[in-house]
Amino acid sequence: MTQPLLFPLPKLAANSLSINNPLLPTPQRPLPFPSLASRSTVTMSTDKNDNVQDQLDAIFKQKKVVRSQVRKSLKAMDPSLRSHEDIAVQDLVLGAPWFKSCQRLCAYISCKALREVDTSKLLSEILENPAKEGHMELRKKLYVPRVEDKNSHMRMLNISRIDDLIANSMDILEPASVDSDGNEREDVMQANDPVDLFILPGLAFDRTGRRLGRGGGYYDTFIRNYQELAKTKNWKQPLLVALSYSSQIMNEGVIPMTENDIPVDALVSPSGVIPISSAALDRRI
């Protein structure tokens, strides 16, 4: 997996974000810090902190540029093309061996207003049409997101029916914290068994696994917490798979990353499944 960038990227023209464009300029590396011989330790520490902050500011600025361009592209997307790509991506997921074999998964609920790749067919198949082996139903256990506050706090709660979802204040579907009988829904962070798969949204992606979200940090925070939980319990880490429209796939080097950004293991676009990490390759994605 390519290591995250921790330095500013060159400023890009508005039309240079598509994967179909020519190769982009390579990122500029940061200037070396002054030697200790030339400055005191205190001065060196101050300069280093300032330099790191400048780099972070440049990264956040570049993220803002990419988000703006991708949002414009998604807004201009032809509805018939969107529908075609929605179906293509979901069919690829449903036919993938890593999806068929998974027993428990976390998946996002798509939102039309956010122009996310649709997941309604995928979720319906999981909840309403479980696979069968002989006379036995192989029902997958599904956890979906519920945003708790504006501080990147999100939970993944178990649902068993589409009717378990209700619209929140932003008109985004999510599960109520309790079921129809008033019982607390199972939180994946308190579950006794690990999930095998995360189906993730995003605004932009590239073929090295970089994922650019909407800036709230909800998924990166949650995934990091779950990965730590899996590590403490000696569970196998879940496969992180993002769903993308064709126009959301960027050239390598366009999407900057910090150490807080979690890369994905694989990307599913209308043209196929793109394995990225060794975990994806090991699972014959």
C-alpha cells in the first residue's frame, strides 16, 4: 500500500482531476529542516512545527479543491448514466466472491442528495434475498451507520429489515437506536463476532487506495477504532471496499492524505473491481 502523503501537492487546474487526463505533475517534497548546528533546539522545534502546519494547510486546501471539482462533476452527471453505473457497481459487488463469502458486514446507506453510488439493491439483496445452501438460508448480518453528533462520532447498528431505517434531520436514512420492540440495536463495536467487510462511500478515489471523504472524518475515525478493536481481539481485519462512479476516480497524486486518512483495500467502479492491497489480493478479489 502506498504510504500517505504528508506534504503539499502542486496546485491543479480545474480540468486536471479526471483519470482520463494526462499524467499530473509529481508532488513536491518538503524542504529539509535546518540543521541543529545552525539553530537552537527551541528554534528548531518552532520551525518544524510551523513547517508541518504549513504542509497540513496545503493538504487541506488541496482536498477542498478536489472536493469542489468532484461535486461539480457529480452534479453534471447524466441521470441515465448514473442509473447505469449504480446498477453496474452493485451487480459487481453482489457477484464478487468476497461478498458472497462474508457473513457480517458494515455498509453505508446511499443518499441521493449526496450523489453517492446507490446501495439500495445491495441492501435489499442482503436483507430480503439471503443466499441458500440446500434448505438453509445463509443470511448475512448487516450493520449500517448512525451519526451521533458533529464530532465525527458514528455508530454501526444492526438492522434486519429496510423498514428499520428512518430519515434523520438531514433526510438521510439511518437506524433508530432501538428496534420496534424498544430493544437496543446491536452495536458492531460490542458484537461478539468480527465483520468481514466494510462497504464505503466517498467523494474521490484513486487506484492506490486513497479515499477522499466529505471532510467530517466519520468513516476514518470509525474504521480506525474498529481496526484497533479487531487487533485487541486478534480478529482478522475487515476488507475495506469503496464504491465509485467512473468520474470519481482520480489520477494518482491528485488526492493528498494525512496520517489520519485510511486507505481502502479495493475499489469497485462500473468497469470492474480494482484490488489494491495485499489483503484484497489474498482474498482473490
